[in-house]
Amino acid sequence: MAKKVMQLMAFLVLFHISGILPLDAAKADLPGLAAGTEAPDFQLKDLQGNIVKLSDFRGKKVMLNFWAPWCPPCKQEMPEMQKFHEAAGNEISILAVNIDPQYNSAKFIEKMGITFPILLDAKDEVNTQYKVMTVPATYFIDDKGIIRDKYLSAMEAETMWEMTEKMKQK
């Protein structure tokens, strides 16, 4: 009996680590910064070597996504983010932070036709600031720099719209 319980616990831990969570779990009070707190400012280089600061987006809504090139749910989410980015226009900016930039993501990004900024967290500083424990992890930040929501799983474009709409209500 104890062996079966341990196997079940190991299975659940693997699902959590991989980012494959049911929708209700993705919205639960899981690790990371809480809604209502100020989003920590940061500056990272993008794939072209340009410095990008979160504070430069003050006055705009931001979808801050943490991902990794080795993460299957992250790879699945990228085309959905691109679709959302194209449809949203100036309504919300997407910043996607690659937490493992030693893996070359440039070819993947080019192949997928991604046009939103991909930032490189080479020293693990930003994902540590945001207490990222699983990827993908996404924070929705309002125009005043306040975290309004977080989502800890891969999203489809429709969910991104729903999360953006929720920010208008807060």
C-alpha cells in the first residue's frame, strides 16, 4: 500500500514539474509572486543583444511569460502566444523570458515566426525574483506595474484573452 502511495505522489510531482496541470490547478494559489504585488523591475538582453527593461513598459499591460526551450508545454504555447500577440496589437505587450538561454532558442523562435521579445535570463536572476518554480509560468501585469494574475501552465490564445479581460475588471 505504501509503495502505491509513493508512486502516486511521484506521478503528481512529475505532472506539477512538467507544467501539465489541470485548469483549476493552474489558477490555484501556487508558488510565485501574489496578485496585487508590484512586479519587480528587471533588465535583460533580448536575442539581438538589446537591453529590455520591464519599467519601460509602464503605462502598458504586460504578459510576462517564463519558458524554456526544453519544455514541451512551452513549445506548444509559443504559437498560441504569437497568435495572441498578432491579434492583441497594442492592447498588451508580451515579454517571454527564456530561463535556460544556454540552449539556443534563436532557431526555434525563427522557425515559429515569433515576433514578440524573447529575453535571456542568463544568470537566473529574474526567474528567481519572480519565484518561478515551473514553466511555463505567466504573470499578467497592469499598466501601473501591479501583478494582477498568474497562470502556471501552457495557455491557448483564448485563455490569454480571458486573462487580459480579467485585468480590466480589477
